[in-house]
Amino acid sequence: MNKRSIAAPTILVATTALALAPLYRSGDIPIPLHHALHAVMMAGAALAGILFAGSLARERRSGVPWLLVAMFAPVIAMLLMWPSQYSYFEQHPYGHVAEHLGLMFLGFTAGYGGQRYANGIGWASGMGIVAMAVLSVWGYGVGPAAATKVAVAKSLALPGASPNVAQGTTLFAQNCAVCHGVGGAGGEGPSLKNERVRKPLPAAEAWIENPAPPMPKLYPGTLSAQDVADLAGYIETLR
Ligand code: HEC
């Protein structure tokens, strides 16, 4: 056993332990840190892939298909970090772990495939996939830039409506608890605990006004502008 053949599995095991984190650690971490951890996972997996490919005998390497593999892995990783998928995965620990393992697989594939195509290419393709995850720390590629989001949320927020949390509690029990559970604990719809981390007040208001299916759009109609503000105000208090 040479050093390389020990290093690759060790890195892979450590990275997998990190990828399983949502199973044993619940609670919220800031979104940028979350993406940074994705980058670490992909970096670990890509490095392991490079080392594995490097430990093969030289004559068993090369082949154009490996270049294609190395090129497509980052593209698929980009799709995995798509915002709607992402928020779903984030709500379900097993889905979240599946997403992590998917990202690791793609990181590994990028490093391994590139290195099998030609010595050194694995580092380029591995770095490419990690750079993408690092960029997403600042919101690149996973959604509109943060500044745009705030501007959109502000333009949608209703002027002058300041939330009445007691009223919001009642409205929530009437309109939302069927799906989100009593106190927002979760049910058919995702848990809304710590929602303020994911959606600050203006974003929560904007979401309630314009939710994505299957969540019903109740504004305007069932809910008034003031109701939306009250509901959003209440949700922000959940933890
Ligand atoms: C028919 C079931 C249903 C009802 C009723 C419902 N929701 Fe939802 N809600 C969902 C589902 C499903 C999602 C996840 C949608 C997604 O992520 O694409 C969601 C997502 C949300 C989110 C965003 C969670 C996140 O990921 O940040 C908020 C906030 C929310 N709902 C608030 C409310 C409020 C307030 C009400 C009552 C006015 C309500 N919902 C009523 C099903 C429902």
C-alpha cells in the first residue's frame, strides 16, 4: 500500500461523514455556509477521484468518454443546486443527504473522469466543479442575486401593513395548519420552524402572496394585504 492508496479512501470516508450531517444534526446554518460545505464535499470527492484515477496503471487510463464525463458532471451538479429542488431537499433530512451524496458523486466523477482522460485534467475539472459551488456561496447560479431578491421582495411588500402576530396566529390555524401543522411543525407542507432564516419578513410576505404550487394562492381573495403581513409576522416568530 502506498500513501496514495490510503489517502483516497480516507478522504472519501471523511467527506461522506460530512455529507451525512443532516441525519444527525438538525437545525439551521446560514445559507452561505451551507453552500460552502457543499463546496468542501465536492472538493473532497474530486480529490479522491483524482487520487483513485492516479493509482491506476498508466496504460489503463485515457479515452475520450472520460473527458465527456468530466465535462458533464459540473453541469448536472448545477442542476442539483437548482433553487426549488434545493428548498425541498433542505426540508427533508434523507432528501438532503441524497443531494449531498449526489454532489459528492459528481465531484468524484469530475476528478476521476478528468484524470483518466489525461494527467492533470482531473485537477482542472475538479477545480471547475468546486469553483461553481464556491460561487453559489454568494448566490451565483442558484437564484437571483441577493440584492435583486431584496428589491423584488420590497416591491411586493405591502406598504404600511405592520404585522399583528396574535391575528397571524389565528389566521395560520385557519388557513395554513392543515398543511404546515399546528405551530408550523410541518406536515404535508414543510416545517416552518426557523423560517426567518430562510425568508426574512419581506420574502415571507412575497411568498404567501405568490407561493409555488402545491401551496394555494390565497391572496388576494381569502387573505387581505393585512392578513398576509400578520401571517408573515407570525411565521417569523416560529423556532
Ligand atoms: C395545500 C397545502 C398548503 C397550504 C394550505 C399552505 N401551504 Fe405553505 N407550503 C406548502 C408546500 C407544499 C410548500 C413547499 C413548496 C415549495 O417549496 O415549492 C409550502 C411552502 C411554504 C413556505 C415557504 C417555505 C420555505 O421553503 O421557505 C411558506 C412561508 C409557507 N408555505 C407559508 C404558508 C402560509 C402562511 C399558509 C397559509 C396562508 C400556507 N403556507 C398554506 C403547502 C401548503
